Amino acid sequence: MKTFVSAARVAMVLALCALFSSPAFAQEATEPAGKPNVFIDYFKRSSDVPFVWVEGLRNHVIEGIHKLDRVQLIDVDSKDVLRIEKERRESEDISAGDDNDMNRLAVMQQEGANFLIQGTVSSMTANREKMDDGSIYYSASIAYTLKLVDPKTGKLVGTKSFQHGGAIADVATGSTPDEAIADASAKAVKAVREFIDENFKVQGTILEISEVKKDKAKKVYISLGSDNGVSEGTYFAVFVLRKVAGRDSRKEIGRLAVETVEGGDLSLCDVKKGDKEIKQAMDAGQDIIIELIPKPKSFLDKAAGAVNSL
């Protein structure tokens, strides 16, 4: 027996999702619906970091964000009014440009930017190493920071720092310095997910319980799909919304994993945790929201993190 949610209740819960999603919650109510237009600017660097290395890292960051399909990503290099010639970008002056250039931000806003991603590379190093047999290789480490900026105000919305290579469980090597740096930079493709997850939360609701065993929900349909960058294996936390002493509150009651994506705004999920609580909340007509969360780490991932912390 399936448990459905009325269209009116779905509309109300989705409105709450739109209100509380980040960073839209910090924006005006007039923020356009759908995927936001996010511009990505040229990365800044210190004078001792080669331009070509920074460009390689930036390309990997773009690749990682594009794969998530969470935002409409627009490279400033594709806009004539924002493009800076390669010769100028290679110079030290442009690398030390002003993050708060309001004229440039104003142009981005005119071009349709809802948000801007800025990158600053603090270090990129490749060290010469020797193996026991005398052969030579290079190990690399890189450190950089991504910022999310509101072009309307120039205010910082979010920031996150990254480091790749240089750890026992996070090695980056190559037969040349360029190859080692490229190996370290490629790690950004997966790493940028944390930055996007933190700043562009995906929220929806449970539409119906598709499969029930006794008093437990085993499979549910949710209001998110391919339009939201959802794919097989995507994980969601399930929350009930409530009032506590007159204050808005939410309580996590379960976890879901996407089994199949069946449309732009429809996916079938396995209930991984809280099957009984989800069934009770649906039967009681409570307001429920779901929020995309990182996939739980495997045993090997946890072990690697423990080693790196030593």
C-alpha cells in the first residue's frame, strides 16, 4: 500500500526547501528559480607559481563542478567583455588583481551571473625524489582556496581551502615536475564536490512511499531528479520540520539512497535508515524535507583520513 502526499502539501514543503536552501537562504526572495548562473573567474597566484600549472588546476575545478550538474557554470573566458588576454594573465600584475573589483563584478551581474567563484592558489610545489634503485621521480603538493561571491554586493558567501598531495594516503607523483603537478591538480575534480555541496544545497521532499513492509517504508519517491544533478547512488538525509518553543526546528529521521532517476524531478530511493520513522511521519502528515549529503565514506576512505591526520 502506497502513502501519498497531497499536491498542496508538496507545494508548501518545496517552498520551504527553496527558502532554506543555501546560498539562496541568504539571498533576496527575487532570486531566480532553477540552477543558478555561476561564473568562474581566472585564478590568482603568487609570482613564484607557474601560470600553466594554475590554468591546469582551474580546468580541473571546472571539470569537477560541471560533472555535478548542480549549477549553470560559465567560464569568464567565454565572455568577450570579461576575457583577459593570456599575456596579461601571465603577468604578475593581473595575478595580484583586486578581488573586490566592483566594475568587473557589475559586468558579471549584467551578463546574468547569480554567483561568482574565485580561486587563489597559495602554493604549487614539485620536489625531486629518489627511489631505492636510484631512479628519479617528482612528488607534488598544491594548496588553493575557492570563494563564492555575490556579484551584486561583492560580499563573500562561502569559502573553502583545499590541499592535494604531500600526504601518505594522498600522494601525487610524476616523472617530471609538470606531470606531478598535473597528478595533484586532477584530485580537484572530486574534491570540489564539498565546496558545491556546502554552498548549493539540493533539497526536496518525499512524494510517496512506494514499498512498505509491515510498518516500515522500504522505497520512496522524491521530488528531485536529473534537473538537480541527482544520479544513482546519491544520498539524502530526511528531516521533519517542527516548532520548538516557537522556533523553527528540524530533526533528522532517516537516510535515502537513489536507486533510479525517473525524470527531471522524480527519483526512486531505497530507505537506508529510519524506515519506521519515515513511515510514521508520512502517515501523520508531517512536513518532510530531504537534503543531499555526501556519500558515506568507505572503510578505506576512513583509514586514509586517519593516516593523514597522524
